[in-house]
Amino acid sequence: MTAHQFESSDEAEGGTGPGRPPVEYRFQKGRSGNPAGRPRRRSGAPGDRLRGSDEPTRQMILEEAYRTVEVREGDSVLDLSMNQAVFRALGMAALSGNQRAQERWASMVQAAEHEQKRAQLAIFNVIEREVQERAAKRRERLGTEDGHDPYAEDIIIDQRSGSVVIRDVGDGEG
């Protein structure tokens, strides 16, 4: 077996050659190799895709979006917000067969439906939590600590549709 000789760290730092630049040109410990880094965004809120979408520009965009315009549809004239008019024009372009308009329209509708469903589920969860809290208080008041709700069998919840059916409980008197 041959004994391997290891260079001391001082000698290793001083050596130069392929892949070993002189010590003064090597990366220093604790200092980034790219001190300037990627330039920061100069203006706009996070997520804005429009350059210069600072507060005054955003305000102008919103004013234009909600400005009322006249739209002719057949013989009638409708007053719509710019947003509504643009959506209507996009929908009409999609109906006429414009494939890009169809794709954009479909993605907008899907996004709106997804957001609406998310909001409805959030409301449902809040209502469900309140119902559970009221049921716990009722059980505590009635003294049924075993977790059994005497009215639980009378409430039917369809998880798919979100509909709720409450059976006629009655009071036992005929």
C-alpha cells in the first residue's frame, strides 16, 4: 500500500492551474459571486404585468374599464361599461369562429367559475362551522355529552349539490 500525501490547506490555496485561479481572484467566503444580483422591479404592485402600473396608471386603467360607452346592437343602443363592451365583443368574436377568442373566452369563464366555486365553498365552510358550534352548545345545554345530536338524523346534506333537506321533526304530538 502506498501512503498518500495530502497538501496542507495553505499550499492548496496557493497552487494555480486549470480550475485553480490565483487566490486573489477566487470567490471569497461569505460574499456572493453576483453581488449586483438580478435587478429589482422598479414599479407596480406584485403581479402587475403592465410596466409602469403604479397607482396613478392603475387608477386610469380602472376609470377606463368602468367608463360607460354606447354599444349598438341591431336597432337599439345600450349603455355598457367598457369592461362589459369588451367582454361582449370577445364573446361575439368567439361565436363568429375566432379560435383565439374562443380559447380566451373559455379560459376566462373557467377561471370565473373556479373563483365563484371557491367563494361558495368558503361561505359553506363558515356556515358549517357555525352549525357545528351551535350543535355543540345545544348538546352541552341538553346534557348529551356522548356527542350524539338528537336531531342529526333529521338533517340530510347532499355533498355533491350542496342542498340541505330538513325532515319534519314534529314534536311527537299527532
